[in-house]
Amino acid sequence: MSNAWRTYYCLIKNNLIKQMRSYSFLIVVLLTLFLGYACVPSPSSGYQVFYIGGVRGIYNSAWLGGMVTMMSTLLLWLFAFFMLRSQVSEDQRLKVGQIIASTPISNFRYIFSKVISNYVVLLVIELLLFLAFMGMQLIRGEDYYIHIADYLQPFAFIVMPSLLVLAALTVLFDVMPGLKGVVGNIIFFALWVCCSIVSIATPNSLLDVFGLDIIRSDMVREATLKYAFLSASEEGGSFGYYPVEGTSPTFVWHGVEWSSSLLIYRLAWVGIAVLLILVSSLVFNRFRTKENAKLSHIQVIYEPKNGVAAKPDHSHEYRLSPVEKEKRVRMMRLVRAEICIMLKDCSIWWYLLVLGSMAASLLIPMENVQSWLPVLALWPIAIWSQMGTREKYYFTRELLMSSCSPLNRFFAVWVSGILITLLVFSGALVHFILDGQWAHLTAWLVSVLFVPTLAMALGTLSGTRKMFEVVYMLWWYMGAVNNLPGLNFLGAGTSQSLLYGILTCLLLIVALVGQQIKAGVLGGSAAKGNNSKHYDKGGVS
């Protein structure tokens, strides 16, 4: 038994160290610290994050403990999922999955170790956020006495069960067939939206995995007792950016009174997390792929040969044809090759969906097109997320740099993404031209340039698909779906199109600079020297 616990300890420690060394962990930590500062505004800041009819609680340990619990479980679910969701796939990509499969470790132990490792990483991020809110309590100075229990109780009863479910989902979406790629990311985003709506709009603690209703309803009830006008207000406690004028009225909130029924509700989610772990261990294929299955059935027969070993024949001379270097780069050939690579993994169903969406864009009446456009903007997300990330994922960076100019390949990928986007959006563009909707046409042409450029910039800077996917889906949900001011990149309007046109140019410059730095062009001679590989001396890429 001690060996099993030692194995778990080593796996958890190694995974935690690996995550802490990654850029994604650093980004999430920085977002966490910013969240701790932004969600505790000063009385003169002129805005509120948690709005109860214009009033707020005193910044004591109970209020800030409840705030950090609600905000973290709501937002950390989204960002941390995309940070941790590829742990099993990463073992397969780095070719260590087959080594793990050959060991006597069981499927359940391997899956359980991955879940617990992700869970520990989530708890570390959550602890940093709680420490940030404790610091903000001292900075704001409305109550200098820190009650550890007021922070610890919501952390133990709400945060820990919720994050355990999230850790189990990160592994389930990584081993379940059909949920590993972009489709799984979209499904999880839809699941996150549904859980958020249930937590905020439905007063049912049993279905509230985030635990928002437990704290929110108690805060609103206490505020209503102090300020009677809130009973007629429709604002029953909502999250967002709410500008306020003057100083907000305050009240003292002493925290949630934890009852046995509330604790049973939270323990139920622990049971659901254990069930998800069991399902993941059952569907885990132990890194078996179709290629491995074919190779396992190949019989290798060794036939002994009599006689001495053959001597090499030096009587023939072999001459290689000279290498012919073209004077100019054929950009169209590069673009055609990039388009083929981007569309290589698309199934016949994807092509049928694109053709159907093009036909629907032409046939839908103009007054209903605006509600159809956000759906259309989701089809190419798997194509966009590849841009700027393939060479790192497939370990082909040095090979590509030796065969093609990095700048030429950059523009080939960028132009290919724009052409595919133009093809998917062509039905709506033709509809706008036929109806003379020039403002909508301009907005869509700008979006045809903006989205691939955003994908190219984020892919080049991060090297992973997940950053673009989470940023784009958030932007798409807040802007294209909910039409928040300034975020709707599909919206018509001269100022809107001009804004996103300028943003497209800035993103293109950022992507170019990032690509040139990675290629060693802007890093100076020292960077070039450090990036050089002496393969004759045993260097590895």
C-alpha cells in the first residue's frame, strides 16, 4: 500500500511541477491576481462586480470569502479546463503512453492519478486567489480582522467538491472518444454556460455545481432585510460590470449558516466526481490506436542464413542529381499545400455541414440572417485553431525552417485561413451583395480577416490551440451571441468595422513579430547561436 501512495505522490508532484513551469499556469495565476484586485473595487471606483440593487456588503472576511468562492468556481471552471484537459493526450503525443501501457499500473490507478494531479493544481490556483482576497481585505481596510473560518468553510464545502468534478471532467473529455478535439471544447463551453445559468437563475442547491445559489441567496436575503426597497427590485444578485454613482450603501453579512442538507448536496457532487472517474477508467483505451493494432498483428519471421556475411560492393559509383534552387517562391503552391493540410482531418460530415450552411445563408430571409450568423461563425473553429501551432505539436519546426522561409510560410498559413473562412462565409456574403446590405458586407469582410489573424497571433504566441479556442468562444458568446457593445465582431457599423480593422492590423504585427522572434530573426546573433543545433555532435531538437 505504501508503494501505491508513493507512486501517487510522485505523479502528483511531477505534474504540479510541470504545470507550474508552463506559460498557461503563469497566465492563469496572473489572471487570478488581477481578478482578486478587480473584484474588490474601492468605494470610489464607480463600479460593482456583484450587483444587489446598488448595495454591497462590508469588505469583511465573510463577504470576501463568499465573493472569492462564487467568482472562482464560476470562472476557474472555464480557464482551468482548457489548461488541464490534455494531460492524457500529452502522454500519447510525447510517446510515453506506450511505456505506461506496458507497466502493471491499472486503468483506474492511472486515471485516478491524473484526476488527483489536476485537482491539486486547481487547489493551488484557488489558494492563491484566496490569499489575494485576504490581501485585498487588508488593503481596502473596512475590516482588518481576518476570520480564517469565514474563508475556510466556503473553500471546503463549495470549492473543493466543485473543483473535484472539474478535475474529473478534464480527464473524461480527454479519454472519451469524440470529445478530445474542438467538438469536446465546444460541448464543455455549452455545459459551462448551462451550469452558470442553472446556478444563477434557478434556486436549487442540488443542481448547483458551482455553489453560487447557496451564497448568493443568503447575501440577497440579508441585504433585503436591511434595505426594504430591494424586495421590489428585479436585481437578485448578478455578476458583471455595473457602473454606480456615488458611494454604495453597505450592510454587514456574517456568512452562510451551514446546515446538514447543504453539506449533503455538496457531498453528492463528490459522488458524481467519483462516478466520472470510474467512467473514464472504463472508456480509457490504454493508448491503443489503429496503427498500433495493425502493427501488433504483423508477424516477423527471421530466417537463418548460411555462409559468411556479404562484403560491400564498391565497383559501382552512385551520383546524385544536383539540387536545383528556384529563384522565387511559388506562393500559390504553398497556399494550396496549407489548405490541403488544414482540411486533411475534416470528415465528410464537416463538408456537408459547410455546404448546408452556405445554402441556408442564401435562403434565410434577411431579417433572420442576424440570428443565423453566430452559428455560421462556429464551423471553421477547428481550422482556425491549427494556425501557428502545427509545427510545435508535430515537432516539425526545424524541418520546416530548413525547407521554406519562415516569413513565406507565415503568409501562406494566414492566406489559407482567410480563404477557408471566405469559403465558409461565402453564402452570407453573396446574400448581402444581392440585397445591397453593404454595411453587413463590410462587417463580414472585416471578420473574415479578423478571426484568422486572431488565431494566427494567439497560436504563434502560445503554441497551443487551446488559447485561441477559449478566447474565441468567450468573445463569440459575449459579442456575437449576446451583442455586448464593442465585442460583436460580426456587427454592422462603420465605427465597429474600423475598430476591428485596426485591431486586425495590430494582431498581424504581433503575430509577425512573434514568428520572427521564434525563427531567430529578431533575436540577434546570440539567439541564433543558441538556437543552432550541432547534429553531428549529438544535439537534439
